[in-house]
Amino acid sequence: METRTIGIVMNGVTGRMGANQHLLRSIVPIMAQGGVRVSPELTLLPAPVLAGRNEEKLMAVAKQAGDALGGTPLPITTDLEQAVRSPSCDMLFDASITQFRARAIELAASIGKPIYCEKPTATTSAEAMRLVRVADDANIKTGVVFDKLWLPGIRKLKALIDANFFGRILSIRGEFGYWVFTGESPDQPAQRPSWNYRAADGGGIAADMFCHWRYVLDHTFGSACGPITKLAAWVNTDLPRRFDESGNPYDADADDSAYAMFLLGDRVMAQFNSSWCTRVRRDDLLTIQIDGTHGSAVAGLRECWTQSLADTPRPVWNPDITQPIDFFANWDKVEDGIAYDNAFKVQWELFLRHIALGEPFPWTLREGARGVELAEAALVASSRCEWVEVPQ
Ligand SMILES: NC(=O)c1ccc[n+]([C@@H]2O[C@H](COP(=O)([O-])OP(=O)(O)OC[C@H]3O[C@@H](n4cnc5c(N)ncnc54)[C@H](O)[C@@H]3O)[C@@H](O)[C@H]2O)c1
């Protein structure tokens, strides 16, 4: 029985995503479970080194992770390049702000080490494709976080599509968003970092969320409905003044709401609303409804509900009486087929297997660039008020 250690330099782990999703809910649980057991003979065991600029913040996260593992704090470094150069480093992970992504990818490529990173990979498609070439020229393995594919709700939708539950799919409707406080009131602090709302720092909801919509639509609906061929969008800054982490006001010039219509193939409409300026009165922070000739489904992050043609109610428009139909009845909950693991952790395990064993991992920098292309196309469509072709 061999336990193969995979040295991972993790950059950006003092941030929201790096700390919570990647370190504490993915790598630490993988270590706690004894690694990724790929066969009776081989286990892959992550050995993270936490990299960043602020030693104090790093030490706090390293201690939190160490405590969760019932041991000493994880190792830290403020010298990213030296850590990646070290022979004990097998790969770089980057969850720092989007604007830093190029430096991380260039660093990994210059040393010839694999890189796994958060999305978006860049804020323009030209830059995203340049980074693809940098990685290809260095012949390194790459991966981009496509976490939504492993959300239980989306997995259930995919299973319904594959089982042809919907008949002919007619339309798809995605609602994403919640209220992100401006930070003006000390009693209601902003719950997302201020750079998300500054264009120069790589902020904006289109850049952030359309990366997700591209791979969700490609991988979940592509086989049934075809690729996104064109889109129309309205991208807006609803709240132009917000307050930063120090309580100082700033011009929030990045978009904070984006409404898009994606045409799949030549006939299926996928309409996605994304907003950080909306209040939730729906099942979850993200809901996706599919309507088909034989049935419909609505998925949230974990749950998925279906209504077949036979169970479809027959409403009559009459505003003079209280609505007699409970439209939430006649929906069946899709049962959990398996015990679903954290979506980020599932993809991490696949990337570790990819770099250690060469198993397929299709969610590369090139795929990530497709998400950046979609966001860019939406910004163009919105500024011109036109339908725009989406590059394939
Ligand atoms: N997969 C998802 O669902 C998802 C969700 C939210 C954010 N993200 C992406 O994850 C990344 C991080 O987002 P976040 O919300 O965790 O942000 P955050 O501001 O909470 O964390 C950013 C991290 O980057 C570091 N950093 C900031 N400026 C830097 C610089 N100049 N050089 C190097 N490091 C720097 C910070 O110290 C921190 O560790 C972004 O690219 C974002 O788009 C992905």
C-alpha cells in the first residue's frame, strides 16, 4: 500500500473562497479522510503549504486548518515563487483575486508545475486565451474551478435530462442572487469583498457569474439543447456607491446586476438573471427551472423538484377570488441518489487524480476561457443593445 504525497502550494487562502471552500471544506477533509484512495494499492495525500502576503493572516488560517485536523498549524510562506520552485511542490493552486491570476499561471508555467485555479481566469477573452497559450507552451496540466457541476441540485437536473424526463426541452430559466449590503450601515456590513464592485480590480457580476453559466449550460444542457449560439443582455450597476472593508465610501463602478437571454442551438431559450441587488423569495440562492413537453423541474443548490405532464394543474385567471391552487403542491422531490460530497472537494479529488495518474480532467484553462468569452459577449451585447454571436 503506497501513500503518495502531493505537495500543493495554496495561494489566496486568506480569502473567502480559498479559506472556506478550498482549504477548510476540501483539502482539510481530504486529509482528514486519509487522502484520496484511488486503488487498494495507492492513496494520494495532499500536503498543503499556505502562501500569501500577510504572515499574520496566514498563521490564523494555518492554525484553523491544523486545529480541524487535530494537529499543528499547516506550513505557511510569504515567498510564493520559492515555494512553487521547491522540489516538494507538485502543483500550484490560486484563489486570489482575479487580477492576480495571470501572475500565478505564468509562475506555474515558468517552473513547469500544474496549476489549478479559481474562475474567472481573466477579465478579457484575449487575456484568457493568452494564458491558455502560456500554459500550453509550457506543457503543464491546468484546471479551473467549475464547482456548480457537482452541486446536488444540478447533478439531479443532469440525471433527469439524461433519462429524458422532460421530453423536448422548451426553455430554461435561472435566477441567481441575493442582497449584498452596501456596508453603509455598520449594523449591516457588506458580506462580499469590495473589489467585487470595482471594475479596475476585476469586479463585476457578469465576469463572476457568466463563467459559471457557460459551463453549466455547456455541460448540463449541451447534449440535449446544443451550445449557446447567441445572447442578448442587460448589464447594469444598480448601486453605484458602496463602503469598503475600512468603512470608507467608494465608487462601485462594476456591474452588480446582469440579465441575459442565451439561445441554445437555434431554439431553446435559457434566460438567466444574476443580481446582487435582489431579495430572495424563491427556493434557493440559485434556482434553475426547465420546462419540457413531458415535464418540468426546478433545482436549487441541493434539492430538485419535478412536475410531470400528468400532474400539471389547470389554472384559470380570476383575480376576483383567492388563488385556489397551491402551485407548490404537485411537485415531487427528487431523492438523493448518493451522499453528495462538497462540490469543490469532488473537483479537487478529480484534479489530484489527474495530476498523479493522468486521468482525464476536461475543465482546463481553455474551457475556463469560454466562460470569460461569454461574459465579454454579454457586456458587448448590453452596451450595443444588440444580439451578439457567442464564439464556439
Ligand atoms: N467558484 C466560485 O463559486 C467563486 C465564488 C466567489 C469567488 N470566486 C473567485 O475566487 C477568487 C477569490 O474571490 P474571494 O471572494 O475569495 O475574494 P477575497 O477578496 O475574499 O480573497 C482574495 C484573496 O486574494 C488575496 N489577494 C488580494 N489581492 C492580492 C494581490 N494583489 N496579490 C495576491 N493576492 C491577493 C487576498 O489576500 C485573499 O487571500 C476570485 O477570482 C473570484 O472570482 C469564485
